[in-house]
Amino acid sequence: MSKIIPKIIEQNQIILMGCNFYGDPFHSAGEWSKNNEIGKLWTRFGINYAKYRFLLEKLNNMPGKSFEVHFESPEYKQSKNFEIFVGIAVDELTNIVPLEFVFKILPVTNYASVTSYGNDYTSVDYLFKEWLKSPNSKYKQSYPFMVEFYDEKRFNPNDMDNPSSEIDWWVPVVEI
């Protein structure tokens, strides 16, 4: 495997608006399936986005881009349950929001970022299993979440295994 070097990006606070799920996301089906709870969450988000498109297109400050965030709860190691959030970035909290949506505010932090292509997640595995755990690493994970960043120009949700699809993975890090 060629050496993967995560890119460190500085990121201001990100305000996200979308839908969430808590539990075992693979209860109904395995990973990368539209039939698992994450796939169902994206479907629910898509239906609600279409319903409120007139409003959400005005609020969305990154058109064509979306986020999937995995939050580890304190009981994650025992229960294997965690929260999944999918949504869009907005400029501010607003009271003009459909009841189906919630907000998440990601803190100001640096992220270690890698890109995966098609269904090859070597870069993500390397980031978590080797790069962050290396005794030579200058970084550690700063918050118990990770972000999947989707750009509609680089990723087609209807063809998730397409080798030309790209997903950016962001892991919040702090220098040690």
C-alpha cells in the first residue's frame, strides 16, 4: 500500500441541519446498503428535503454538498449503538425550520482528512487503525465523531460502488 498522508484542514464551527438516528445502524442490513438504518435515514432526509426544498435551498450554504456524521455515545463500546446524522450546512440557527429536522453544531477544530474511492476504504482504515495509533503520530482524535463529506459532483448515491465516486472523511484531531 502506498503511504497515505492525511491532509490536516482547519475548520470553523459548522452548523448542520438535517435528520438523525440513534441505535445500531446495521440492524436491518449490512454496511453500504440502502436498506440499513443509514440508508433509510438518507431516504427520510431526501423526502423531507424535497418537501421543504423552497426553504432549504435558501438556507443551504454549501449547495450540492451534504454531511453524514457518526457520533459515538459514552455507552458505544458496550451497546455498539451510535448516532448518525445526515444533513446540510447552514449559516445560523433559525426558528424557521421544519419539525422533521434537528441541528448539530460541530466545534471549531482541525480535521485529518482522507478520500475514499468507490468501495475501497483503505484510506479510512489506515487513518483510524494506523495513522492515529502510531507512536509517531503528532495527532489524536479530539472529539468522538467522524464526518463523511459528500459532493454531488464526486459522489452518486444511486451508484455507491462506482470506483470513480469519492467521499472525504474528516476525523477531528488535536496536535499532541
